[in-house]
Amino acid sequence: MSWSGKWHDLRDVRAALWTYRRYVAVGLFSLALVDALELMPPLLLKEAADVVAAAVGSEKSGLGSSVSSDLTLSKLTRIAGLYLLVAILQGFCRYGWRMYLIRASHWAGRDLREKFAKHLFSLSPSFFDRSKIGDLMTLATQDVESVKVAIGHGVLVLADAFFYLVTVPFVMIHLAPGLTVWVLAPMLIMPWIVRKSETEIHRRFTQLQEAQSKLANIAQETFAGIRVVKSLSAESIRSRLFSEAGQEIQKKGLRLARIQAAFGPNLDFVLSLSLLVLLALGGYQVIQGAITIGTFIAFHRYLHKLSWPMTAVGLGLNYLKRAAVSSDRLDQVFLQKSDVENSSPASGAVSEMRVNRMDIEARNLCFRYPGSESVAGGRLALDHVSFKIPEKSKIALVGPLGSGKSTLMSLLVRSYPVNRGQLFIGGVDVNDWDLSQLREKISWVSQDVFLFSETVDWNLRLGLSLEASTQNASEAWIQEAARSAAVFDEIQGMPQGFESMLGERGVNLSGGQKQRITLGRGLVRLKERTSVLLLDDALSSVDVQTEKRIIDSVLKSENVPTLFIAAHRPSTFSFMDQILVFDQGRLVDQGSFQELSSRRSGVFKKILDEAKAKQALAELSQEDGGQDL
């Protein structure tokens, strides 16, 4: 790959350097001053050595005097003073480049993480359906860190090496041109060593990052499902997976370490060849009087100074190689686009203020989950579904598992793309709604119960908008939502009430409590501009009496919403205005409970019979529970 291609791969590095160009410029200028001052100590040592050598020569020849001794001491004092001044100036300049360059790298890392997070939030669920959480965690941590290090230390060491390489050789040529050519000749093989090493480092680092992502995925899945692992006594299986993934990281890490470990010694060997030439040829020239002993000492110091830029080139290229790999991995996510396009108000998207009624209508609605073409014969999740629901209706969605109830709810909030002309809310195609305004109008309580490791109040308040959560009235709203969800008394009974901390995913709560707090988070939105409430099997963990109390509370609220509820209990959908019956993605029947239950066959009749049989079995079990069998 050409250097232009490599530079093109470092998009995130280039963007950060341009964003913080002023800080980078000040840092590099300070670094250049440090390196310029670094040329002085060998020259001062040369002058000091030559002064001492001249004084010793005068003493041996019998020409020394107190005046010449005083002159020698004066010169050495002046040289020592200059040496101290150079060291002080270098200290100030080193502080400058560290403050500006490293600060810019930390800010760039912060910006890249924020950019990555915002981009993830902009993507639709279909992206997360096909992505592994462990991969995303590795990208947000290790890969961002690699880019950050390249911006700070990578740019630093490469710039440092450049300043040395364009200055030190010229000073050496000024001191002794012929000797410089011979001493630096062995270093011509260094570019070849660097080239070979960096290519292999790139390949091995890519393999290491992939192995680390694999381990992160195993860790995330294992700890998220730790109760399943323990209930199945599968600890040994997961431990073996951890061990195998760890051994793979160790193997790939050692392969990377070998090439990195060999890089420094190879450069040291080349430097040793140059030192060998200096000792042989430079020593001979000192004896012959072609150069002074001070020049010989200065050459030795400059050669050692050149060992750093040779090492720094390799180190800097290593940083950049890692950043190129990480930048490419990050760009693969940044290039992902949401398959749900948002219509912004600026482009003429509908505003909630322009919608008088929130009627909901489907016209031959068809939908297939992205990437599901090869699964289950590519069957549509929703197959030509049509209905029209007036505002503030109470609708029950009924059907077997996988019949399309949850899919319909996810399309109402446009979690997935909807074909134009097939789904309308308020008489407006959902594709013409601004996403944020549409989702403010609809509160969706999905069947996936998820609570954050925060306080109960924080989890409930998450349902409010940012503006509402800062209002004084929000406290009353939260308590009212908790009462509507039939969980207020239980929250009050916790040690700190609404300020009680929840464990991971609400582990310190029962299944019913978690579900009702999740429901409360959705109900609190009814106090704002929410007009539609979607309950996707959100009451499965509560008993029949609690379920009825919750639904009655919702329907008696000040802002009565259009209610969609996916349920399996006859007690739930018996008092709904209308029931939509789904089977294999099709809307096979619809009507009131009385109309559908009077039919002698059909999907609804089968569901009703199964529910009655389960209820009878449960009652029989309760009766037999007290008998001695």
C-alpha cells in the first residue's frame, strides 16, 4: 500500500488533527524548539573537550601558565552555564508540547467516542439485529483508544524523528563530511527494516483486535445470561469458551509482540555497525589529526541521538498502523446508514400541530425483517394487512406466537422501514412524520423488560422528555404513573422508596415488579403529548385482577390514549372495542369480542378454547393442591 493510501486510511486521525490544528501546531513548535536545543549539548561537549585537550597539550609542552589556566576555567564555566540554560529552556518547551499535543489527543478521543455513540443511536434496530454487542464495545474502547494514541504519541514520535533526521546529519556533515558519509552508510538499510516490519504489524494487529472482540462477545453474553448459565450448570462450558478465547488472544498477542520485539534490536544492530565505523575510522582520524577529540565525542553523541529517531519511526508507524486498522473498523460502522429515513421539519415533514386526529390505518401493509429472506422460506412478517382504527379506540391484538403482533407495533413507531402508502397515522403517511415527533406521540411498552442499574425514579423518569423531567410537576406524574401500573405501594415499601437503587437489569426485583415499573415508564408519557399507547404483552407477569386494575386506570386517565394491547388472556381483550386476529403475518379476522366468540371455528375460536382449557387446568391444580395425592 502506498503512503497516500495509508494516509487515506487514517481518516479519523486527519480529522482530529485538523479540528485541533492550533493546539497541534503549538505542540509541534514546542517540540521543534526542544529538538533544536538538543543539537547544542554535543557541540558544547565538543568545545569543552577541545578546550581541555588544548590545555593538557599546553601543560605537556611546558607552555602552560596561570593565565591560560584561568582562561580554560573561564571557558569551561561559560560552557557549563550554556549547558544549564539549554536544559532549562528544554524543560519549558517539553512542558509545552506535552500540554498541547497530549491534550489534543484526549479531546480527539472524547470527540470520536461521542461521534460513535451518536451514530449508533441514529441507526435502526436492524443494525443491532446483525451486530454483536462485544464488537461494538471493543470499537468504543480499544479502537477509539488506538486512534487517540496515534493522534498524541504517534504524531509526537514521528515529528520528533523527523526533526532529528533533518538536523543532526547536517550538523555532522558540518563537523566532518567524509566521516559522516561512512558512519551513516549502514543506516540506509533501516527503511527496508521499517517497511517489512510495519506490514506484518498491521496484519497481526488486525487479527489481535478480532480476537479481542470475540472475547468481549463471550463475556457480554455470559454475564448477561448468568442466571441461565447457572440454572443449566453450564459454568464449565462458558469457562472453556473464555479459556479458548483468552488463549487465542495470548497467541495472537505474542505473535504481534515478536515482530515488535525484533524491531528495536534490528535497529540497534544497525546503530552498532555505525558505532563500529566511528570507532575504527573516527579513531584513526583523531590519531592522524584530521578531526579533534571533541569532534569524535560529538559524533558519538549524535549517533546515539540518531538511534532514537530510527526507533521512533518504527514506534510511530506502529501507532499509525494500529490507528489505521481501528479507523477502518470504526469507519465500517460510520458508513452504516439507518434504513429508517427521517423526514425533518425543514424538508416539510408533518408536525403534530397539523394533525387533528390520530386515526391509524394500514393499507395492504407488507413487511419482511431485513436479512430474513433465507429464514423460514422468506415468509413475510406482515402480509397485506389492512385495517382502520379511529382515535381513542381500545384494540386487542390476538394471535399465536410469531403471528405479527409485535411487528405491527414496531412499525407504528417506525423501528423498521415501512413502504410508502401502506401505514398512516393521523391521515399522514408514517414516512412523512418526523421520527422524534412521531415517537413523542406514541408510547411503546415492548415485551422486552429492561431496567437500568439506576434508581427507580431514574428509570421511571426516563419516559419523560428532557424538558418535562426538570419540571416540578414531573414528580407527581411519576407517582401517578406508578399507581396506574399498580406498583406504587411496592416502591414505597423499598428501603429508599423511589430512590432505591436497582441491580443489573433490575435483578433485585421480581418479574412482575420489573414488568410493572417498565409499564410505569411508558405510562408516565401519557402526561405529555402521547396519544397512542402500545402494550406488547406488557402484562403477562401480573395476575388477572392486577391487569384489569391497570387497564382501568389507563382508560380513566386524564389523557385517554388510543390503546393497542397484545395479549393472550380472554379477560384482557374481552372489553376491547375491537380485536384484530393475526396468524402467520396475516390479519385473518377482526371484530368485537362478542362477534368473534360467537363463531364456531377460526383462529380466535382456537385461541379462546386454549385459554379456557389453561384456566380450567389452573383451577383444578389449585383444588388439588391441598389434597394428599
